[in-house]
Amino acid sequence: MGFFNKIAEGLKKTRDSMMGKVDALLNSFTKIDEDFFEELEENLIMADVGAVTSARICDELRKKVKEKGLRDAHEVKEALKETVAQMLEGDQELNLSTKPAIVLVIGVNGVGKTTTIGKLAYDLRKDGKKVLLAAADTFRAAAIDQLQIWADRAQVELVKHEEGSDPAAVVFDAVNAGKARGCDVVICDTAGRLHNKKNLMDELSKIARVIEREAPGCAKETLLVLDATTGQNALNQAKLFQEAAGLTGIILTKLDGTARGGVVIGIKEELNIPIKYIGVGEQIDDLKPFRSKEFVEALFAGTDKEQDADGEDE
């Protein structure tokens, strides 16, 4: 299955919910007036786009409708698509410009953090990178064993200590192993506890100092894994982690299991944190680099233009 079709399939629930309501709204209004925009804003909020972002989308759409004199439902929908695309543009790939590059992955329990790390390692290895995993989430029961299973599946090596060990010590060993073995990327599974932001900040600061000392000037990413099924809660988590950890990107998982995929737009627009990867299925190859153009095409496909989607693939 090609990239576009995979994303389109993964976004089916979101597309059916969000764009189904938009199509019904466009078909029910004979003119594009303020009542239309109020209902559109409400529908976008219900699709977990978020109140702030929904209002911005409608403001931009009002301008386009007025400037271009749009009246046709299809034209208005295309203007909406253009607005969403503009909000999501500015894709950023992982910064892997040094050898090794260090990727710290954080996220609260239950979001699929360990699974995501395994899938990310697989994707990078498939791309020709030599990857090493570090089991630096040493406090969650069975986290180390879980990561070992995923390291085996992705066919990459793992550095681990005993449960309860100092996470910074694991990262120390992993960074030095990564240098010694000629690894391109070291991915560190770090704790994502948020009940005490100070503890999280202290732990990540200690890890950052170890990395800077052992691999000065290395490219470093701090990625937050979010569960798309939690909708606006994912956006709130992102705000808190951004304050605590200084995120460089987000991985949004479980898009295939939710109608709340509109949260992607809210996260990018409100927080201006790049979405680096999205998860659209259970298989090891179902973590995909986020490409805004394909995401928007998939989100708007299959409603009133089913035939157009069939021909698009990469």
C-alpha cells in the first residue's frame, strides 16, 4: 500500500467525522453567511481541532470568501482545504546531521511510547541508519523488557541497566556505545512523568548534560509521543511538556483508531511544534514521517471527490 493510501486509510474515522459534517453543512446552506461560519466553527471544535484554531480557520476562510466572492460549496471547501494546508505547512525532518545524533523520546504511560520507539528504530534502520536504543525509562515496570522486544523486532541493539537505575547513567553508556560502534542514531526511551514537572525537568537536564559532555555539539531531538485518541487532552499534554522539556517535535500515534485526528491542526497552529511522525496502524511499518500535503489531501479525500483519491499515490 502506498504512502498516500496508508495515510488516507488511517484517517478514515477523522475524515468521516470531520469532513462528513463539513460536507453536510455546505450542502445545507444556500448562502455562505455568518450562521454558516458559526456552525462550521462548532463542527471543527467538535472534531478536536480546538477552539482557538477553529476560530482562526474560520477567520481566514471569511477573508477568502469575501476577497474571492466564493459562493459555490465546492469552492468554499477548496478554500477551507487551502487554509488548513497553510496552517500545517513547514514540515521538518528529524535532525540527524551528526554521528551520532541523539533522540530523546518522552510521553506519559499509555500513549504507546515504547512501541513508537521500536517503530521509529525500524523506520530509520530501513532507511540505512545504524540505530542504537537506550532503555533510560528505568522506573516503569517492564519498560526495559518491552523495549528489548521492540529492539529485537526492529533488529537494532539496546543498551540497558537494571530496573531503578539512574537514567542518565544509561544514556552515558548508550552515547559512548553509539560512538564506539559507529551508530548514526541513539534513541533514548526517557520517563514521561508529569505529576511533578520539576522532577522531569531535573532528570532531562541531567541527561542533556551527559549528552553534551560525551557528544558535544551532537544533533539532538526531544520528541513527545501523544495519543491522538485523547483529542484535546493531547494538546494540553503538549503544552505542559513544552514548558517542562523544550520539545523539538511531536509523534502522534493511534490516528487510525480515532475520529479526533483534527488535533493535529491545533497542535501545529497553537504550539508551533513540528509534527515529525504519525502512527496510522498496528504494524511495525505503520509509523510514517509527517508530510502536511499528503495529510491534508487524505483528510479531504473520499468525501465529494472519491475518484481523485484513488489515483494519488507515492
